[in-house]
Amino acid sequence: MNFSAELNQNSIFKTVSEVADALHFEVFVVGGFVRDLILARPCKDIDFVCLGSGIDLATGVASKLGNPQVTIFKNFGTAMIKESDYELEFVGARKESYRLESRKPIVEDGTLQEDQDRRDFTINAMAISLNASSYGRLVDPFQGVEHLKAKMIKTPLDPTITFSDDPLRMMRAIRFAAQLNFDIDPDTFDAIIKNTQRLKIVSMERIITELNKIIMTPKPSYGFKLLFHSGLLKEFFPEMVALHGVDSVGNNAHKDNFFHTLQVLDNVCKVSDDLWLRWAAIMHDIAKPLTKRYEEGHGFTFHGHEDKGGRMVPGLFRRLKLPLDDRMLFVQKLVRLHLRPISLVKDVSDSAIRRLLFEAGDDIYELMKLCRADITSKNTEKVSRFLTNFDKVEQKMKEVEAKDNVRNFQPPVTGDEIITLFNVPPGRIIGEIKEQIKEAILDGKIRNDREEAYQLMLDIAAEKGLERKI
């Protein structure tokens, strides 16, 4: 197969070809770019392998391109250039060997064949020659093209050795399967099952990078099912695995909360590409195994799982090396509040709406997306009824917010103002006055209005025996 016509659509390849020929280097474009070229997928990361110095090749290419900055990694023998929207990486062909306790390889100079041997999957082990004498010729020693056609993820060499050497490749196998909607070769998947415990030598940061890419696929449930059935998920996220299973007492049983969670996640993905809303879907029922109880006459209950789940979120984020910032607080808030809009279906009072708007703030509509996704009954009439009720709740929210403006509530009377007006020191009494004003607004006893709040403050202060000083 020859891809010279496709390569000629980007002048970068001719430039690299000319420089390599001048240096008397054999050079190839390899890996993900070749895979995506055959799949007709866009790819902005282009890797070049040469039989020679990748740094020398990058320096020569940069000179031809008008001297863009060359970032050199001497310890690895690699160099990188950013050119327009592309990221170009240059490296000499390598062979690798591994130690049992580390996924970091011992690297030596090698041939193109040895460089292709070390690649993770056959679909990433293809190369296209860029030298003038063989420009555009595909080098495919492991039937990568056939595996692309078959939609199959398979390792070039023995998968047990491949995954034992670098266990992160097990996560990558599932990530590629999820991104491309491919199957994993049976022998390759069996090797993942046998090597799950090797994941312990991989940093959590690396694992979560791959997991987030799985989460960002159009239907992440596929990737999570592969993680679950392979045993990998249990290695780093046992709390999610604990959702799996169904208990029954007599004719009473609860749904499998693991597969329910995956359906909620897929539902969220249909309406949002926000990674952190997707994480909220993953964690919304995370405390159900810890709150499960059987009550005679009621069946299985999970009382308080939303509050306990909210309290679990910071610890989970910390262990999974997820960001401990506003993104964590967003997920925590949605986990804690995810049942509240459902209760509003029965009580659409202004007061209940105000309180939800006050607690959810600007995240109210992301919360509603999660709540809608959480309706997963097989009874289509029930789903339709709940979604219609949510429409009514959202309409009521718009009406209450327009009238009362409590979504980003700011107290009409500040603590400093109370301190100055009554000449009292900061302390509990200030918080009590502010809390009573807030509660009065949320209950609808007064409007979210400066004059009404100020008069209520004076009344409360009088009840507490405070005298106005100014």
C-alpha cells in the first residue's frame, strides 16, 4: 500500500523527507498518525522515527520551516516542534527492555523492526516511509491494516509480556477500544485479566489520564464494562465495583446500581461533554452500598446515600489524583443534591424551589441534566412522566428566579453593617441575625429586597435587646 497522495496534502512530510535524505537517514511517520490516516480521522500529533539522531533531524526540519522552537529531551533522544496546529515529535529508532519493578524501559538504539516490536498495539505499529526512494510505502509487519478492518485491538508480540512490561498498556487497550468502538482480541483480553495486579506499579496520575479519555468517549459504559470484566476497575476504583450486584429478600430486589450508573453516565453524555458532569454521574450513587438496608414492608432502601456520597467525594478525588478545586466541589454539590429535584416533583412550592436555587447556584441546570439522566426505568411511560414533571419544575425555577433572584444569593444586609449599626463585636449573634434574614427570604416571608431585609434586621435586633447606635 502506498500513501504518497495522502502525504502530499501536507507539506510537512516533503520537508522531513528532504532533510532526512540530506542527512542520509531512513525516516518514517509512525504510530497514531498512520492509524488515523487509514481510518480517515483527524490527527494533529505526528511522530517521526529515523535510523539516526532524532534531535539532528528535528533541528534540520526546523531550519527548513523558518526556525520554530525545537524542544529537546536529551535524556530520551527526542525533540519536538510545534508547527501551526501540529505537534511534531522526532526520535531515533529504539529497542526496549524492562525490569519487573518498573514500567520505565531501558532504551537502546534499534532498527525499524525493533521499534515496531516495542509498540503497544498492531494498529499503532504501522509506519510509512518518507525517503524519496520509497516515499509513501506502508510498513505493516503485524497486520495492522487487517486489524483496523476487523476493528480489533491486538498486541504485536506476546500480550502477557507486553502488559507485564508496561501495565499502563492494559488501560490503553481499553481506551482505544472505547474510542474506536473496537473489540479486544480474546488472547489480548485474557492477558489483561492475568496481569491486573501489575497495574500497582503504574502511578494513579497515569491511570486517571487514561480513564478520563474513556469517560470522554461518546458511550463510556463500553469502556467501563471492559474495565469491570477484566478486573482492572477493582484495582483502582473498588468503590465503583461495589455498586455491582443485586440482593433480594423474597420477591423484593433492588436494581444493579453499577449498570444503572453506567446508563446514567451514557445519558449524561448525550447532552453534555463536560468531564466533571460525567464524573458526577459516576459518583452520584457511590454511597449506596454503604447505606443499603432492608426494611420489612418497604424493601431495600438507601436513605441518605446522597449526603454520604457527597462526603465521600473529596476523599475519592484525593486518592484518584483528581483536582481538589472547584471541579471537585462541583461534583460534590451535584452528588449531594441529585435527589432534591425529584422530591420537588411532589412539592413544587416557591419555598422549596428557592432553597434548591440557593444551594445549587449557577450549577442548577447541570444538576437538572444529571437528574434527567438518572431516570433509567424500563417503563417508558414512567420515564416520560418524570421528564414532563421535570419540565414543570424547571419552568417554576425560571419564574421564582425572575421574581426572587436567589440563585446567587447575597445577603441584603451584611455582617459589617450589623456590627456598625449596633456597635457589637463580631460573634454568634451576627450570624444568627443574617441566618434569620436568609431563612425569611427563602421561606417567602419577605422578598429578597434591601428595604424589607433591613426592617426585619431591626425587628430581630430589637427582640435580642440590641440598641441602634447610629
